[in-house]
Amino acid sequence: MKPRLPSVLFALALAAAPASHVQASTAEHEIAAFVRSEMQERQIPGLQLAVIQGGKVVLKRNFGLASLQYQVPVTETSLFSINSATKAFAGVAVLQLVQLGKIDLAAPIGQYLTGLPVAWQAVTVTHLLNHTSGLPDVLDQRSGKLVGPQPDDAEAAWTAVQALPVEAAPGQRFRYNQTNYVLLAQLVERLGGMPFSTFVQRGQFDVAGMPHSGFGDAKDVVANKASSYVLDRGGNGYRNVIEDFPVFMRAGAGINSNAGELANWLIALQSGRLLVPASVERLWQPTSLNDGKPAPWALGWPTIGRDGHRAVAGIGGARSAFYVYPNDGLAVIILSNLAGAQPEQLIDTVAGFYLPALRQQRGGAYAAHLLRNKAASAGFDGLDKKLAAIRRQHGLPEPTEDDLNAWGYRLLGRQQPKQAVAVFELGVQLYPQGANGHDSLAEAYEADGAKAQAVTHYRRSLELDPGNTHAAARLRVLGAN
């Protein structure tokens, strides 16, 4: 970070600077303030940020610590796990083979891979890329372990998953699934003629200018790797995350990179150095289920569905994310070393500093950020009035129900139930038909010892959503069912 100028000199510097530079400096200052505030709120130890606009990096910043144990700061060379955002690289690898005429996206995988169960063979390459294959998952999502009797045995897990029944017909429904990307790695290796990691190294890292990026987990020695953490239950401390990305699953997770090199990769991708423009367009084109309804993923990339300012993303481990706004010439990368930090929730806000229309459309998270700062200095009374003033001043929309819910639960986690009640009450006021909001408010009242109010809102939540098992269970515990 550049040293701050004394206030008088800083004012003179601004007066002498071109207006565009002043605006850019102001935006960078506000972005940095937003990021630091969110890091404190979410208890994120270290973070990298990069913004690409018009094919150039216009902002790159490092924040906090790469290692809590050794108090090592985040620098430009720090590497972060991008976890499942690795799937975006797998999507590019497959499209590179499509360009070479070696893969047809609509072809069944049985055309390319031998020895698969009969029920798997009709699944297409697209079904794998967009998670609509209907195949059983080689990773047990509840335990985070490989399926089968030996959770650390990759070969046994692959044998075990092939013995499981399929879960749905191909294209019938979306289900995030690691089996899909194990098969895609096999596909790339068979038709690319080399290990998946080597294919990505030669075809993407080397071309884009990513000399320090590569594959690895906790068993590998990775220079400048930022340590990975998760918050203790209750958020009162940190635990180390032991990353385990088996080699056979590394098309789905396993890349370590930094914001600068990921920026190089995104620029190379959009400038035609990794794929021709038509292939990039196909990569990011939304896909559909059999019934014509939109699927949540394109080809290896989640799609952020909304009216205007469409985005495609790489999101990994609730700790690292990047969004590309193809129609706006913009991309934002945020990497962190805290599992559960959910930096994807911050990206639209950062993008809004460069796209005013997006801020008007998706600026609720920034409104929540400003409201949180106001509550910290002026108290939690009258949050609705404070929010109204913020919205008038900054031209922002209302925070979403999810924005307020996330804030309220962080307050509950810090044993601040009265403040959580105030936030959830605002959520219910803004979204009175939201069953989840009433359920959350009831939880906060219960934590604050206000049983009658908790019962009222659990009942209201059940009225709005009769399938809310949590509310039904809490009413039984409270003797009010």
C-alpha cells in the first residue's frame, strides 16, 4: 500500500490530478474501505483483489495475512487455493479439444471412454460440464470423503461409485457432482494425450503468463502458499484447513494461483489466446435442462442469472471467486484464505464502482455494508430509518433478504442476539412474505430469551412454508406446536 500523503498535500495532489484520476483514486479508496470492512466482519485473515476493465488490470490490491501462525502478509506472489473454480479451467481445456475437432460437446461419453457402466455411457460431454449428468457422486457431500469402504483410496472409490445407481436421466436435473469432472479429466487425458494437469499447464498457464500457478494440496510443497483456515464454531478462533485434492479429481479442484495471474488468464481467454472468440461465447452460453428450463451452469462456469449485466463465474470452497461480465468488459477476482468467507457475495459490489447501472440493480450488499457501519457507530435502533437515509444519499436499492440474513447470523455467532433481532426485524419488515426471514427472527428472539416472540415468528414461518422442518422442530422444543 502506498503511504498516505499529509492531508494538505493530498488535497493539492487531488487538485492537480485529472478528473478521471481523481475518480479512480476515490473509487479505489472506497473499494479498499469496503473490502477491509468485510474482512473484519467475516473474519477473513488474508485477501487478494484484482479488477480487469477493457482488457487491462485497473486495480490490484493485497490485504491482511497469508499466515496467522507466522504473521506473513499477503503479497502479490501469495498463492491461494481456488478449489472448485478449477472447473472453469477444465471447461477451457475441453473447448480447446473441441476446437481441434477431437471432442463433440453433444456426443455421449461412451464414444470416447471405454469400460464405463452401461447406464453412464449415454451421458454427453455437456451433461458433465454443466452438472446435469444424473450420475452418482464419487464424493459424499455430507462427510466430504470419497465414497466406498476406504475413504482415502481413490481406486476403491472409483470402483464403488460405478456400482451405485444413477440418480436421474441425463439432462433431467442439476446436481453439483464431482464424478462429472473425474470423467472430464479422463476425457482430456485420453484425447489430449497427456495428464490433465500437464494439458492445463501447457495450454493455459504457460500461454497466459502464470509461472507460479499450479496444482497441489496440503501434501505438496507449494512455495508462497497462503495457509487456509476455517472459523471455529462460534467464530472465536481459527482452525487450519487440511486441503485434500486427490490427483484423479483435480479437474474439479486443486489449482493454486493469485489474483494477478488469474487476471492474466482471464485477459488471455477474452483476447483469443486460449480459445477463439466463438468458443469463448460457447463456453459461457447458458445451458438448459430437458424441459427447457435454464440450468445454473454453462460449460464449467456457473452463470449468474439476472436481467442485464450477465456474469459467468468461478467459485471455489466459499473462499475464492471471480466474475466475468462479458457484455461490460469487466472482471473481478477476489481470493481469500478463509473457507466460508464467500467472497462471491462481494464481487457485484466491487463491480458496481465501475458499472453504476449494476450498482443501482445489485447494490443491496453495499447498502447493507453502509448500514452495518452506521449501526456500529450510532446503534441498532431505527435501522429502517438509517437504511432509508443511506439509500437516498447513495442511490442504492434495498439489501436483499440474504444480505440481511447473513449479517444477522454473524451477530448471533458473536453472541449479540439483541442486535441480531434488530437486523432480522428489518429483514421481515422489508420481506414480510419470506418464511426464512421469520424463521431467522424467531431464532434470534429465542437466543435472546424472548420465547413468546420466537413462537410467533416460528408459526408465521410455518404458515408461509408448511415444509419448514426447522420451525416445526423448534416449536415442539418450545412446547408450542
